[in-house]
Amino acid sequence: MLENRKIRFAVVGCGHIGKRHAEMISRNAEAELVALVDVLPKESLGIESYQAPFFQSIEEMIAADLDIDVVNICTPNGVHASQSIQALNNRYHVVCEKPMGLSKDSCEQVIFKALQVSRHVFCVMQNRYSPPSVWIKDIISSGKLGEIFMVQLNCYWNRDERYYKKEGWKGRQDLDGGTLFTQFSHFIDIMYWLFGDIKNIQGKFKDFTHKELTDFEDSGFVSFEFINGGIGSLNYSTAVANQNLESSITIIGSKGSVKIGGQYMNEVEVCNIAGYDMPELAASNPPNDYGPYKGSAANHHYVIENVVDTLKGRTSATTNALEGLKVVEIIERIYNLRDRQHDL
């Protein structure tokens, strides 16, 4: 029984984020790292501190017939869905880094397979664990802001030639998928988590500084309506010079307004709600550090804890597969609009 022993994890993909998964598994007293997988030679990956067996393909790992409970997919975006299905076919639970896939169809295939084999698929959306995110979820769910009128999501980051290396997968349409998938899906997830699905999408898209670096746009203005009421906008860019500028969400409701800002949506900058006193929140974790770049909040230990607790029957998945699919679907619908404009 899983509740009586450690949960055994294998990590597929040993880049920055894969190593972070491996580290958080190693630190969890109820988890055990039992395999590492990457297409590159082990000596080039900086994983010497982990004692788990190393394989250069999922097929090699499966053939070794190890006792594995969970496979963490930390590979390029374009293979997340196919590798998740491969793991599910062997009756492993799956932890899938964002995005779950690059299309609604591929995500549906993952969900169908998970239902067939009665296994969990956990989608990594670690920004949900940040103290401002936990706080605003309670504010919205409890109705303290009243009727939601307007929501503005701003994501302005720097990604340049230091990030988009010619030999890498980032920037490729087939493996990366686009700015909204790789850089900003965490923040779209927070918006969906708080306010639900969107409709009547309109937008403008430009590629200001990445024509020689990527296969897709770097900037966009997108507007829409929420199915649950209210209007919203998403303004984003990776053409910001030198360093990240901000990731913020501004919410206007009938009983007040809130703005959560900072570079990583990590600071409550405005809380103006009638009859409400803002509590002091715990400090947000620092962002993931990828050399010259900063990413979303370093909350992966919460992800691993949630997987362990779910498999031991104590709780349920923080981000389930259906929610992972919905975020992909929203991005896909935005990009369908962009592609139609490009074809005109």
C-alpha cells in the first residue's frame, strides 16, 4: 500500500527544471528518487549528486523494470503529451510540467489514457502556492470583491539571445509552442483558477525583437469576456530590454480593487476592499534562477508534497489534468486568432 512506504519517482529530462524536481524529491522524507532520464550523456548534466540509476530514454528505463510509482515529465513542451501517455501506458502516475501539451487534442488523449489505466496526472502550476495567490483565491471565492467587473493581466519579461540558443529547443514552434505556453502559462492558469473560462477573444500580436530567434511572436494585446461575467485583458511581451519588468494582475470589483504585482506576481501592491483589513502574508519564495533569467516562483517542493499526499489518500491534486487542459485550450484559442490574422 502506498500509504505505508515512500513514493518512488523517476524524472525524465534533467535540465534546470528536471534537476529542481529531483532535488525536491530528494528532500521529501516520504519520496524517493529511483531513476533519471535524459537524452544527453550523464556527465554533461550536472546530476552527480543523485545516486539514482540513469537512462538515456524512457524505453531504457521501462526495460529496466524498476519499481516506479510516478514519472515526472520535465522535457521540452512539444513532447509532454506523448511522454505522459508513454508513462501512463506503463501504469505510472504522471507529474507533467507546464504546459500539459501544445493542443487541446493532445491533452484530451492524456486524460483519456489516464482514465483507462486509473492513474493520476498532476499538472505543475506552482504559482498557485505563492502566498498572494492563496490569499486572492480566498478573496475571490468568498465574494469579498463582489461582482467582478474587470481583470487585467500584464506579463512583461525579457527573453533574448542569452535564452534562445540556436542549438536548443526554446523558440521552436514544434517543441516550445510559443511565448504564452513557455513564459506565461502560469499566469494564465492563475487567471483561469480565479475567474474561469473566457470567450469573445480579440487581439493584436507583434514580433518586435525575436524574428531571428524564434518561430513565433514575442508580444500581444488580448481582450475577452469571462463566461462568469466581467471583461478582461492579457498584455504580454518578452521584448523587454535587459531584465524582467513585471507580472501583475489588477482586479476591479463592485466592492473594491486589488493589484498583485512584482516581477513574478509575488507582491500585493493594492488592496482596497470595503470593510476589509489586509493581513500580513508570508514572504513569497524567490523565483527559479536560470542563469541570467528568473522564472516563476520556486514552489516545486509544494508540488511534490501534493503528489505524495494525494497518492497516500490525504488530499487531492492541486492542479488536475482537466485544469491543465483548460489552460492549454485558452492559449490555443488565442493562438488560433493570431494565426488567422497572420493568414489574412
